[in-house]
Amino acid sequence: MNPVSLLVFDALLLLSIVGLAWASLATSDIRRGVILFMAFGLVLAVAWGRLLAPDVALAEAAIGAGLSGALLLAAAHTQPRPLPPESTNTPRNHGAVGVVLRWAVTLLCTALAGTLAWALLHVFSSTPHDMLPGAISANLAASGVSNPVTAVLLNFRAYDTLLEMAVLLTAVLGIFTLGQANPGYQPAGPVFDGLVRWLVPVLILTAGYLLWVGAHAPGGAFQAGAMLAAAGVVLRLAGRTRIGLPEGFMLRLVMAAGVGLFLLVGLTLLILGRPFLGYPQAWAGTLILMIETAAMLSIAATLVLAFLGGRPEATGVKAAANRQCEEIPRC
Amino acid sequence: MINILSAILILAGVFFYLAGSIGLLRLPDLYSRLHALTKADNLGLGLLIAGLALHSQDLLIMLKLLLIWLAVLAASATSAHLIARQAHRQEKVS
Amino acid sequence: MLTTQVLYALAGCVIVALGLRGALLHASLLQRIVAINVMGAGVFLLLIAVAYRGPGLAPDPVPHALVLTGIVVAVSATALALALARRLHAEQGDD
């Protein structure tokens, strides 16, 4: 591969990434900013591919650009358009203090960037320590999977992933306490409905494939969970009332399944005399697949609930009976 | 030989993308812009994928690329329809 | 010192600075949330640039795992922030 052409490609890619980031933050129209942010996420995914990080590229395209963009766009549409002048940051006469403050903050951020760059250049020019990648490739055969990123996520650093699942659970519980879900969308017309009819099964299949293939190729629980969440979001956007989320107790079970199964496996291993989450080598692959399945369901439920924006409105016979009970005081 | 053919296909795809982008920037109203974007970009993607498929010379990769093209075709057609329908409804109201 | 690494890491620094500036200066809550997401993306760019070891070698998988975790945590934090913003808007009538 010609190094000069790679350099040109890198320069163009980075220029578009930085340009998109700047443009998304420089507009006063929030909707334009969000859409530019989605484009920024997608071009960033190309950069991940260039830097030999396909797992991260999949996750960025699905979660970072897709789901984040959907969340932000749904929120941006509740803003009135156009924005009233008081809440934009278009250049206008703040007075001297306002301008000085803006310049001070800009200087501060430039200084931060400069310090970071200096520190990084210092790190890059010193001799590289290759201990960690060497240790990982030496122990990869014993980890139960052959994809190094999956091995790091679910075996070598499984504790971090457990805590991450706990963070997801906390976030969705926080969202639950803040109110009811957003009102749904109107039922889709024939074109969108036709797309949804075949897109959702394909998404579910792809999620299953990504979960399975994550053991030996780019993929894994996070990307699979994002695919399932995308199926739920698409069903929600098409105005369906049933979007694949379980209800009541089952919903709580699915939400807690990620952390729950992780803890169960860890504590069982602890009881059996092994270190916490120290899988026995013969069982490592199976345990990782089990934990990844629970994590995928949990992540999908969390992301769909995040898109819903609050406690889901209950559907079904039992819920209708409950609603009737609320209307009659003595029930 | 295959490389030259695939390069030609990729360049043709890029040309169509360029045409679609110029259409997005220069055409007067929403509907003509949607038309330019959807048609040119889908054809551009198809040519790009044909070039990449030729370059890869692996049947599985060719099939995956074809699936990608079909999925993007369906998604972009549906979203163009939704955007145009919403714009039409807002015009009728105002 | 790989040219690719340096280029991508510098771009990451610039994006972090852009995001921070946006988070501090924007008036609307939603724009600040977008700015924080952009800052997060800059940090991810830094991490993955550090993990890249050249076209021949496999990259270091630990920063990749960190960034994967980071992407998922960032989206859940964004969702919580948006729910908070929505509730704030409902209670106060502004943002």
C-alpha cells in the first residue's frame, strides 16, 4: 500500500472528521447540529476501520451514530423552531464581559489541546512498552475465545464489563424515575410498514449472528445488543404498540439479567474456590457465551428504554384492568 | 485487468456521488433535491459495490456487499418517501 | 513514532478541545449534551490512536475494549441527561 496515498487518505478523513465536529457545534439550529453529529459518528466509524478497530467501528456506527443520533434527534424535535434569540450563541453584542469570557474559554481549551498533544508526543517518542499486547496474545488460547477484544472484555477484564452493565442498569433506573415514556408515534403508512416487516427479522438474525461470531471475529454482545435495540426503535418509530419489550416482572428480569448472570457466575466460581470471575479453562468459552447472551438482552432492553425516555406505558389486558382500577377509587 | 475494471467502476460510483451532492447543493426545492440524492446515491453505491466485489474476488464477500446494497436501497427509498410525505403535509397545512 | 498515530492523536486532541468549548459556551442544554458527546468521541480517537501499532502488527486490544465500554456508557449517560433535560423543561418551562 502506497504510504503517500494512505497519508492523503488519512489527512482527508481527519479533515472531514474535525470539520464535521466543528460544524455540528457551530450552528445555532439544534436539529442541524444533531444531524451533523450523526454524520460525524459515521465518518468516525470509517476512522476506526482505518485504525484496525473493527469491533469499535461496528459499535460506533450502531450505538454512537445510530442510537445516540436517534435519541438526540427525538429530543431536538421537542424544541421550538426557530430558537428564540436568547438561547443561541450567534455572535451578537454580549457586552465586553461576554466576549472576554468567550475568548478566555477558547484559550483555555486550546491550552488543554496543546497540553494533551505535548503529553502524547512525549509518549509516542519514548520506547514502546509492548507488555500488555504480548501478555494477551500469550494467554489468548486459554481464554476461551479467539477474538482478543472479546477476550479482554469478557475474560481478562470481565470485572470492568460487570461494572459497565451496572452503570447501564443505573442509567435506565434513573430514566425510570424521571417520568413516563415519550408519547408514541403515529402508525406507519404502507411504505414504512413494509420496510419494517422484513427489516426487524433481519435485524434480529444479524444480532444473533454477531453474538455468535464475536468469539472469533469482530462482533460480540454490545454490537448484537445494539442491533436488537435498533429493531425495537424501528418498531417504535413505525407506531407499533408492541415493540418486543417484555412487561412488568419480565422486563425487570431482562434489565437485571446482564448484571445478574455476571454476578451469579462470579459468585458461583468464588464458592467453588476459584477467584471471582476466574473461569476454569475448559468452561471459559461456554461461560462467556452465556454471559454475552444475557448481556445482549440487557443492553437491548436498556437502549430501547432509553429511546422510550421513561417508564413504558403498559399494554395488555392486565394493564387495562389496572387502569380501570385507578379510575374507580375503591378497587 | 480486474484491478483496472474495478477502479473504473469505483470512479464511476464516485462520479455519481459527486453528482448527487451537487444536486443537493444547487437544486431549488426539497423534492428535486431528494430525487437527485436518492437516485444518484443509490446508483453510485451500486457501482462502488460492484467495483469492490470485483476487487475482492471472494463469493461470500460479494454476497455480503450485495446484501448491503439492497438494504441501503430499501432504507434510502423509504426515508426519502417519508421526508417527501412530511414536507407535502406541512405544505398543505400552511 | 508512527505518522498515523500522531495524526489521529492530534485530531483527537483538537476534537476534545472543540467539545469542551462547546460544552462550556453553548446556552441550550441539548447543544451542551451534543458537545459532551463530541468530547467523548475525541477521547476515543486518542485511545485508539495510542492502540495502533502499525500496519503489520495487531493493535493493542485493551484500549479497544475500553472504547467499546465507553461508547455504551456514553449513550446511556446521554439518555439519562436527555431525560433530565426533558423533566427540567417540563418543570420550569425553559432549559
